Amino acid sequence: AIKELGPDAAKLQPLFITVDPERDTPEVMGSFTAAFDPRIVGLTGSPQQIAAVSKAYGAYGVARQGEAGDNDYLMDHGTYIYIMNPRGQFVEGLDSDTPSSGIAAALDELVR
């Protein structure tokens, strides 16, 4: 969706906020977000900070234990897109399965 905006995309700062701060270090977040787009900044924080942000925006993340004997776990989490204006105020929320054209249209409203 960002690419569809052309030069106006430079006016946006896409963020990805973890719901698993114990595992998602800044290095892990950097690798993860770079796989999508180098402009995306990955954010993490203390468990308390992430819990506060999650509560404020209705996000969730729940650890699910792996198979028996496995020390690894999976995170069940929402995949919602929060669109914020330049003042940091919530504008619109989109499901992650929204077509890129729909996301681009919502973002276009902010950058024009």
C-alpha cells in the first residue's frame, strides 16, 4: 500500500509494535520489519509499556505453548492496522486483510 502512494509515501512513518517484548528485541524487530519494507520501524518496550499500548488500542497478544516438550511458543495476536494523523491521534482502523488499494486510499487522505 505504501508503494501505491508514490512520492507521498515519504510523508508517512509506518510502525510495527510488538505484543511480545520478551522475545522481540530491537534487533529481532529490525530484522522482522526489514523483511516487509525498510521504511517500517519496529518498536518494543518493557512488558508494562506494551501492555499499556495494547490496552489503549484494544490490541492483544497471547502466548500459546508449542508441542509437548518444546520450550518455544507462538503468539496469537491481532493484525489490525491503526492509522494515526501527524498529531498522533487515531484516525481509522483497518483489518489486515484490507486490500492494499483500500489501505492506500485511507493513507492518501492523510498525505494530500
